[in-house]
Amino acid sequence: MAEQPEAEDYYVGAYWGPRKESPEDCARRTAEFLTLLASCDPLLAHWYKPARTRQEARKSPLMPPELATLTESFRRGVNREKGGPAIEQLGFTFWFGNGGARGEDVDLRITCGDHGGATPNSCVMTLPSRGANAERLITAPMLVGVLRSMTQAWDPDWALATSWDHRAAMGETPRAGGFVGWVTYLPRRRGTVPPLPAPVRIEPVENRGTLIVLAPERLTASNPEHVERGRRVGELLARAGMLEPVVD
């Protein structure tokens, strides 16, 4: 019997270029995002402040989101050299999770307010790798809903949901904004999405931009057809000038 490929790990990420924002601005966007996420799935309605153990984390819920708590969390996450002053242009980072069992949980890492331009700002969600949560969340309709929530809260220059293996298959060192995932978001300011081959589907995101869904079934890097489709769609979008990296 042929050996089955290992299951792939998936994530959802939104990325945007230099944008000077305060801890209060980052907190406001995060509160909006968490509120929108809660309507997507019950697993995404519970979040906790970082702690040494999951048991300790559950004593410090972040839901419903409070601006004061989130603001202080971002303020504590200011980038700085050890023992040195805050490096304002590098923004703020906050990393937290939903307190689930390892492999069945969801983590969020947010970098906001970076206006130095060396690396993109981002909101990255790692998805469960096994169990019922993974089966429920890692579907095209669910990921479309999560991406819509991200785009509304963060107004990114590019966002996607895909597997880490698929990301690697798109190039040796794919850069944020420069390749196509299972579901990809491109804002209107990047241009107009050209006609794309079936079964690729596109749908508008209000007046903000467009979502591109490469496949209705689960996209995997182990499927050559999926990889080739991603490359083909990437080529078409690149010709239209829509896949420039978020930061140079």
C-alpha cells in the first residue's frame, strides 16, 4: 500500500506595509478583529492572555475584548534591544492563543505600528493540525470568513490562507504579497483581478478588494494540480502587477 503523505499545517495571515499606529490603534483593530472572529466559529470566540501554562492562561480571558487590556498588552510588546530604549519605528507585537490542547488550538501573533519598512506588519493565525477543530476550520468557506474578518479589521495589502508546505512550493523564498495561497485577498488599490481559469473562484469583499479561492476542496502541496494552479494564477496576477511584495 502506498505511503500516505503527512498532513499539512495551515495558517491565515494578513500583511501590510509601513503604518504608524499607537498601542491604542493596535488595540482597537484587535478588538474589532476578535469580535468579528467570534461569529465565524465557537473555537474562535475564546482568547486568553499569554501565561506559562494553559491552565493559567484560562484565568486571564481576553473576551469580550477590552481596549485598556489590549492597549497595555501591545505597549508591553514594544520592540527594544535588551536593556535599551523602545525602538518606536518597529511597532508592537502581541502573541496569544485560545487555550486549547496542543495541536488542536489556535494562536495569533500580531505586529502592528511598524513604520520602519524593513518587515511587514502582520496578523498571523496558526490553525489546528488535528482533530475535529481542524476538520471544521480548514475548509474553504471557513477560511473565507476568517479572511473577511482580517481584511475588515486590518486593511492589509495582502492576505491569504494556505498551508506552510504550499507556501514553500510557490518558490524558494516566497515573500509576503508575492504568491497565491488557497484563499488570497488583494485590495482594490493593487489593481483589478484579471480573468482566472476554472475552477478558481473570485468574490468581492465589500468595496475593499477581492478574494481568490484556488480550490473548493482542501488545497495541498502534495497535489501537483494544486501547485500548478497556484503557480499559473500567480503568473496571471503578477502580469497584472498585483503581486508585488508588501515591503521591498
